[in-house]
Amino acid sequence: MLKRILISSLAFGISCAMVLPAQAQVAPSSEQVQRYSGLLAAAQLGDSAQIKMLLTKKAPLDVRDAQQRTPLHLATYARHREVIRLLAAAGADLNAFEYQRYDPVTIAAVANDEETLALLLQLGASARNVTSPYDGTALIAAAHLGHVGVVGQLIAAGAPLDHVNNLHWTALIEAVVLGDGGRNHTEVVRLLLAAGANPALGDRDGNTPLKLARARGYKEIERLLTETH
């Protein structure tokens, strides 16, 4: 998910909110990494042997850094999939939130890391969590970014198609207002509609995805939305 900076804009003759994306999910800095020890250090490094040794000594799986990241969060950021397997097998919480309420599934989704996402979902992580300061979902974040494969995985895993975040946007709306109208965002819209996402749900001002796409000149997305009505 991305941090959004609200700015004022006018569209369709009414006042509405637009946003500019800025990175909100933050992997640990080099200074933070230097302070890690135990499972946090091993997860960050992808040291499976050290992970196994620490687990035999009953190292606490819920240890957290200053930003409330668990070893599983760190392994997800670093794409250490064998470490993720080991932590999950030991009972690590696959749905844990760090300090900004990002879970491993959303971290992998935003990174467009399809392989790690597939593993997390296979291990039992949920695609239905309400995450981030925006009360969104991994699906909304992936739709925003145009991550087609990730969107497909999340839909298949039962992600809520019509969840409305605290900006009053759904995944369909985000694919339009934060997308570029290109191939990837168009395919995201197609996938969402094919899965049953509701195109009648509007933003805070009542603007539907169709109206938003038409205003931006996104012709192919407009066609898809028109055919759904």
C-alpha cells in the first residue's frame, strides 16, 4: 500500500479529493539492521540455519523491532522464502501488523512479489485483512499499482472485491484514479469486473468508476465499464 498525500482538485464540476502516491511501507534501514539480533537478524539475512537453531532454543517468534516488524515481516521484505516457511511452521503469525498496520500479504502485494505472495497465501495468510492507515486491503493497493498477477492471486484467495477504504475508494476506483489508463491498469479493471466487483459503487462525491474513467480519457477502461452496466 502507498502513503497518500491529499490535495484539492476540481472534477466533474464538484469538489473532490485526489491523491499523489508516496511510499509508506518502509523496509528496515541499514542502521536498523545493524541493531538487529536473534531472529530479527537471522530473518533479515535469510540465514535459515540460524533460524533453525534459534527455533530449537524457543526464541520468541513475536519479537519486534522499533517499527513493530516481526521476523516474518523482515523475511517478506527481503524475499527470504525459506525463512518464511520455517517461521510459519514454527507458528509465526502470518497476519501480524507492523506499526502502520501492514501485514506480510500487503507487503508482498505492494512489492509485486508474486512468488512470496503465493507462498504466504499457501501457508494460510489472509487476503481479507484490513490494512494500512487508510483502512484498505492488499487488493486495493495492488489495483492502485497495476500489479496484474498479484490482483489475480488476491481475487482467487477471496480478497473482498468491494471493500471501501477511508478515502471512500474501492479497488476499482483506485485502479482508475491512481492508475495511468494503460495496459496493466486496464487488465486489473477487467479482472475485478470479471470477478464480480461492483462498478456502481462511487467515491465520496458519488462518482462511479465509469465517470472517473471517462473524465480521464481512459477509453478501454471506459469500454469495459460500459459493457458491465
